[in-house]
Amino acid sequence: MAAGVESGSNHPLALAILRRAGEAGIAVPAARGAKALPGKGVEAIVGEARAWVASPSFPVETGILDNEALSRTNTLEEEGKTAVVVFREREPLAIIAMRDEPRDDAADAVAQLKQLGLSSVILTGDNRRTAAAIASDLDMDFRAELMPEDKLTAIRDLQREGDVMMIGDGINDAPALKQASVGVAMGSGTDVALETADAAILRDRVTDVAAKIRLSRATMSNIRQNITVALGLKGVFLVTCILGITGLWIAILADTGATVLVTLNALRLLTFDPERQT
């Protein structure tokens, strides 16, 4: 889901808003002293006054939005969009509507996870209406309006049912990525997410999540096979040597043969195609 706009103008969402403002002939003044308000928005000094870009709940708490503006944000959210309000002290300026569109391969990725026997859930700080619209398109469960600490709590709750893989890309995802049994960051994610996660999807394709799981399962299966072969042969020749059925040199040769077998078996993974659906 949406990641918060970070300081700096290189975030794709910030660039898109600036580009749209330019197309509409709106001059965007310079800002200074920007800081994030976790779970609410961002604050900065524009000109000589403080200004905010925040979720509608923040200006509602301060009484800045009137009923007409609040109704407009509700309508936008019912359309599956995320509405943010731009305002100064006691002065609403604009409502910006954004919509998180699922990646092109998102539906395929969710379907592949189901084939692997795994369930998936969306954890997002976006409003419930927007989350419901996206989750409905992908046939997923969701938990919405989550603060970073709420995502952390959600991961802990899910871990009571088993191991949890968390996929994220934003600053707010970092605590949950750390808490999860396996944290995976998208390659285009923030530095904090990439540093916190256990693994990264460098090609930035959601279907690579399922591919990563297939490769992991194949690797673990290969390891079990190798352990069984190695210990099994050692056990057989240990018993036969003690009983005098085989000699020491045959046991040594068998041990060397076991090493060759497990090496060849491990090399089979070089031909494994994790994108192949079975």
C-alpha cells in the first residue's frame, strides 16, 4: 500500500503531485523545516506560516474542515481513493485524492500464494474504504488505518497462527519487517526497509514472492534429502563394519560416494525454475 512521502522531492508520489500541479498552473512555493507526523502527515514552514499535508482526521480534530469538505473526502474515500488535506492554521487549502493501484502482477502473485497453501492480508495505514476497494480487487483480507506500531501488533497476532512473511517498502513497514519471521523488502523501497528486511526482491515484481518461496522449499527439500543420504549410508556401513560384513576400505569409499551424491543432488538446484508453477 502507499508509503509516506519522504523528505526530498524524488519520491514518485511527490513528483506526480508536483507534475499535476504544474499542469494546472499552480505555483508550488518552497518549504523548509519539513518533518513527519507519524500516522498523520507532514508539517513544514511555507512562506512565514506553518502548513500541513495530512489525513482528513487530523484537520477534523482541529475543526478546520467544514461539513461540505468532510463530505467530499468521504466521497473520495468511498471511490477507493486516499484523500489528504492541505491546510494552514485555520485555513483549508486543498484536498488531494490519490489511489493505490495494484501492481500489474499483484493478482497473479496472490493467486500463486494461494496455490502454495498460503493466505495473505493487506496491512495499511490507508483508510478502511480504500483498503477494502484494493483488497476486494485482489480477493485478500485487510487491516486498515494502522499506525506503524499497529502493523507490528498485527504481525505478532498473525505469528500466533504460524510463521509470517512480511513484504513492505516504506519507513512505516520497518518495525513489522523486523518482527516478521521473514521480512522481504521491495527493491524500490526505502533504505530503512531494505536495511531492516532479511531479503529483497530486486526485480520489484510481486510474483517473485511466490518464486522465492518455491526456491526456499526446494532448497529445504534438497537439504533433507542430502542429510538422509549421508547419514543413512554412514549408518548402514557403520553397522556392517561392526558385524564384519564389510571392510573399512569399502566404508571409506561409500563415505566418499555419499559426498559425491549429495553434491550432485545439490547441483540440481541450478536447473530449478522458481517461476514455474506446479
